[in-house]
Amino acid sequence: GNVRVFCRVRPYLPHENVAHACEVVSPTEVRVSSNGEPSKTFKFDKVFSPSASQEDVFLDVQPTIKSALDGHNICIFSYGQTGTGKTYTMEGQKGAPGIVPRTLQQLFKDKNLPTSDYRFTLSMLEIYKGTLRDLLVPRPTRLTDPPAKRFVENLTEYVIDNLSDALKFYRKGTRARSTSSTSSNESSSRSHCLVRVNIVRKSQLDKVSRSKVWLIDLGGSERFFKTQAWGKVLEEGKSINVSLTALGDVISALQKKQAHIPYRNSKLTQILRDCLGCNSKVVMFVHASPREEDSAETICSLTFAARARGIHL
């Protein structure tokens, strides 16, 4: 299927000046104006206004989740600059769960269908400064640098039999993730966080099918020279940028239907090779800031996402 791209514009925070630099003009269009420049309009499969609830957002993802139980690999990822609500969309907060907890809930709700028997396992990893970390080992350590494929094959896997176990392991993994403060965000995620649910389905005729759900919260996409970052945070920003550039190159090659797709250029794209292949369903959330001072970054993010929308897997 096609890569589906949703745009979510975050609401203003109490201390911010309302400038309407990024406006939702229709259910599928968003317009960005930047310092007197002509405004740019971007079209997506769906645009969520600042008033959209977590429930509203998940409703549009639900059909994709259901297709994982039918044997499709699926990938949902959030993209955008730091402070635009990527982690809020994926993880959520107390009283407003995001896509990951809602997906886990949906899987357990749908697995009780009488026609098949399902088994789920959960794994979590982080890509931090270009290195892979298993977030569900008792004490996450940065491992030696194996090829991404081998690392992913050897990830800790917990069998999850019920929603409360699944959420317990998920919370354990999120607590282990690397965060640090940038001027864009107090506790900014300085890494990519990937949650994987492996699904094994056994039908009444004993036919076995396997599928994977990848749920990915990408590190901030901003160009680091703008965020007054230095030292460790600058290093983190550089390596996030390297992998997002590699992702951009893969998206560009897929869009142009090139014979060679440069998956090998980063750990992130090596891992995503799995879910950017055929028989996969991909949903990308691009996050936009309403602030005028962010409009150049917003345009970069939306341009990237608009390219992804043209891809047919």
C-alpha cells in the first residue's frame, strides 16, 4: 500500500504568542507562513488540528493496527522537530494515552477472535548516537556495535499475555531511554525509540503466519545549529540528523522507484528495511509547531513528509 502521512499541529503553550504561523485550512491541508515570505500549503492524508484528541488521532490508525493481525507488517512513526509533540502522540501521558499504549490495547481486544490463536512478544530498542541499546535488558548498556540485523534478531523478547504486562514492559523501556534538555524542550528525547510487537497467528487449519508492528518515536529533526546545543547534546543532534538524512535518502529512492535503496547508510534505515518493504503498511505522523520562529523548521518537516506521501510500497 501507499505510505499514509498524517500531520498533527500542536496547540500553543501558555507562554507562547499566538501567531498562526501554521494553520489547518482543511481536513487534509495545512498552510505555513514564514516571516513575510509567501505562505506554503501542504497536502496530507489527514491533518489534525491543535484541538484533536489522542482518541481522534488513534481512530485513523486503527485500521492499520487491525491489518497486523491479518499478517501485514506495519510501521507507525512520528517525525518532527523537538517540542512539537512526537512523544506525546506516541507515548501520551496520564489520562491521555498515545498510539503505543492504545495499539497494545487494540491488539489484545482483537486477538480474542474465535478464528485464530495469537501469540505476542514485545521488544524495545533505542538508537542513541548511532549505537543500538536494548531497552528491556535488566540494565540497558550500550552494546558492542553489531550489524543492526543481528542486533534486532537478538533483542530481548517478552511474551505478553495481557495488556497490563505489555504496559509494564513498555513503561520499563521508556524509563530507560536517553533524554537531555535542549533549548527547544526541557527533557528532549535525544534518541530514536523503537517498540516492536511480534505477532504469531495460528489459524484453525494450523496455518502459521508472522507479522511485526513497529512503533517509532524519532529524535528531533531540527538542524542542531539553531538549538544552541553544544558538547554532548550537539553530538546527539548530529547523529540524529545523520540517521534522519539517511531516512530521507531511502524515502527519496523509494519515491523515485530506484533500483538501489540505500538502507545500509544508518542503523535506523537498516532496521526499517523490514517495514519499508512490500506487504507493509506505513503511517507517518509529521508534527508541526504553530510558532512563527519555528516556521522554517516546520517547512522542512512538512516537505520531508510530503515526499514520503508519494511512496507506493
